[in-house]
Amino acid sequence: NPELRSMADKLKVTLVKSAHGRLAAHQACVRGLGLRRTQSSAVVIDTPENRGMIRKVSYLLKVEEA
């Protein structure tokens, strides 16, 4: 139920390494998470879809609970 979502189920993701020169699928995941350049951050909802993208490019990211 979307009305019951709290801040606990949001994640802050920060791009700490460049996606330049990575696999196209990994670049797509970075863009899909709303990240543009190194050190940019985005707050995303903690869903299985977002978790999958985060797991795929975890070597480029820093993840915190928002």
C-alpha cells in the first residue's frame, strides 16, 4: 500500500566510481537509478526492481538508508 510507505523503505544511492566504459547494461542501471555523474546521489524507493539494479552495479555505488 503506497500510503503506508515510510522513509525507512527509501535508499540513498551515490555513484562513487564512473560508469564510463562499463557494460551498456550497467550504464543503463546507473541511469535507471537516476544517477548522472560521479558523486551524484538519488533517493529511490526500496523495491525488488531497484534492489536488482543496485546489486548489478554495487561495485560503483555507495548505498545508505534514507
